[in-house]
Amino acid sequence: MKKSKEEKIMKLKRRVSITRVGLLLLLAASIMASAYADAVPLPEALSAFTSDDLSMNEAIQIAQSVACQKRNISVTDIADETIKASFVLLDNGQTAWVVTLFDDAFQDPTDISILISSPDGAILDVQTTNIGYFKTIRDRWQEKMGDADTWSLEMKALFNRLYTVHDDFAVPDDTMIQQEQAASIALREIPDDLSVDQILYSFSFNSSAEETREQYVWRITIVSEGKKRYQVNLSAIDGSILDVFSLDEGLGRIKNGYGNDSDRAGFNLEVAAG
């Protein structure tokens, strides 16, 4: 009986030891991941390259070579892929190329983005995705800059240009409705008694717009009591309302700029009437 108890104690000690090792490995992995995220510099802005820098063609060739090795394919297999190459200033003062290849085929990984230092051509980072955008890179940006919803228009546009296939996000020029004015217009479309905690801004370009007023659009999201309550889309060309959405429990559109107002239950018709 005594021996049996000793065996049980020894087994328990081994389990505790294994658990400790597992926790230590998880902690080490977490520290390494955090250190890696901190070690990889982030693009801060687009920049102009000179004759002393790595050329765009050289950067693309390096990126294609990395993509071929990663996917175990040949250069001819990626000849038709969409390529975006941008020269950037990094937050550590370096300059680099961000080359992103978008594959039309659904495979894993579908897309790949390579950060290449200039002028030496050193590869600073390689990321892949099969979900349409680079979540790992966005998460890294969010670690340093906060939630993506709160990024400046410039940073939203930069991320969009570097890591998504479409250049939807933009920054208004001096001839367009500016941010403060857009917020003022949007606030007219929500109930007067709604407390406003925060206003979130998004500005996008719609290349397929049928009318000029729909080409550049402000998307204003109203946050109340910690929740997103309304989204107001308005033209950055003339300030006209394009859509108003209630975000409460998925109620959806309550007004649009095409003469169609919703009368579904749960909508504030006074708001819809404008």
C-alpha cells in the first residue's frame, strides 16, 4: 500500500512538471511572438525612391522569388497575379518596398506580402493570407496604433493600398467635404436625444459609381454608450445623404438618397423623414 502511494505521488509530480514545462513553452512562444512583432518595423507613409534605392523591378523579382519558394511553384505560375509595389518610410527610419501578390485562385496561401529593405534588398518580413486581407499585419498595426476604426484616414488609406487588392480608402482633397463638416451633416440624421460618445470616420473612393456625387463617400459611424448605433454615408462631393443605417440589432437601412425610406418596424421614422 505504501509503494502504491509513492507511485501516485511520483505520477503527480511528473504531471506537475509536464504542466510547468507546457506553461513555460507557451510563455516563451508568446514572448517570442511579441518580440517579433516589435522587431518588424511598420510602414509609416509612402515615400519617393531614388536611383540609389532598390528599383521596383528588382523588388518585384525578389518578392516573386520568395512567393515561388513559399508555394513551391515557378515564376510562370504567378505571371498573371495582381502585384502591388509601394515604396515606404518605416517607423524606424528605414525605407523599404512592400510588394504584395494577389492570387485569383483559391488556394492556401492565396496572397503573399513581402517587406524588402532598400537599398540592400534584405527581406524584413513575409506574410501570407487566404482571407482577402492580411489580418496578421493589421493586428500588428493595431498593437501599435489602437483599433483600426480609430486610425487616421491617412493610415487607413495606406494599409488599404499596401495590403488589400482594391484601393478603396482615400483622403479628401481641399475641394471636398472635410471631416468636421461631414460629422455635422451626419449628426443631423440621428435622433436629437441620442448621446454621442464617439464618431468614427471612413473615407472611400468608388470607381464604379454611376454619379459623380457617389464617387467619394464619407462613412460616419456614431457610437453611443459604447456601441455603434448609426452609420451615415454621405457624398464628399456635395454633402448629400446617400444612406442612413441603424446598427441596433441589425435593423439596417432607414434612409437612402434615392427616395426610398424604410418603414420596417423598429425604425425611427422621424429620422428617416429627415
